[in-house]
Amino acid sequence: MQQEKRYSDMTEQELWQEIATLQEKARKAEQMGIVNEFAVLERKVQMARAYLLDPNQFKAGEIYEIEGAPGEYFKIDYMNGVFAWGYRTKGNGTEEALPISLLKKLN
């Protein structure tokens, strides 16, 4: 069995191909009503997208809107690779990590 390549080892072209493949699988899972598989595939798409972004564009102390969750905001405490660690501004203060592909800069 071939070992899958890690997203961090993929080229930009390979990441775009992986995203397209995952989106197609997610579409099929959604059509078949396989909700769990659809959710997993959507998370994989977000992870692959994170590796297409520059983590240096995301700064500790700044607040970002969470993509796909209008009105929810995330304050970054620190960065670790393509993950932003911090907390949701309307949450209970629990620290969590989000892939940077889920964060949208405020205007």
C-alpha cells in the first residue's frame, strides 16, 4: 500500500488537485446522504487549503471572522504552522486551533 503524501510535502499544483478530488468525493457523499463522510471530506479540503496560504499573513492578537460562521470571530493567541491557536470571542474562552483557511480578515 502506498503511503499518502502529507499536505506539507505537496506542491501547489498537487494541493489544488487534491482539493478538486476531495470536493468531488464530498459532492458524491452529500448526494448519497452520507453526512459523516461529507463532513470529514470538507475538513480535509479546509486543511489542504490552509497549506496554500501564508501563515505569516495571520498575526497574534488580531481578530478574524470564521469562514462559514457569520458573526463568529476568532482571536489568535499564537500560530503553529498552518494552525491559529486562540479562542472564539463569543465562546467560553476555551483555547482551540483552527486551520488558517477558516479565518477571514476583517475589513
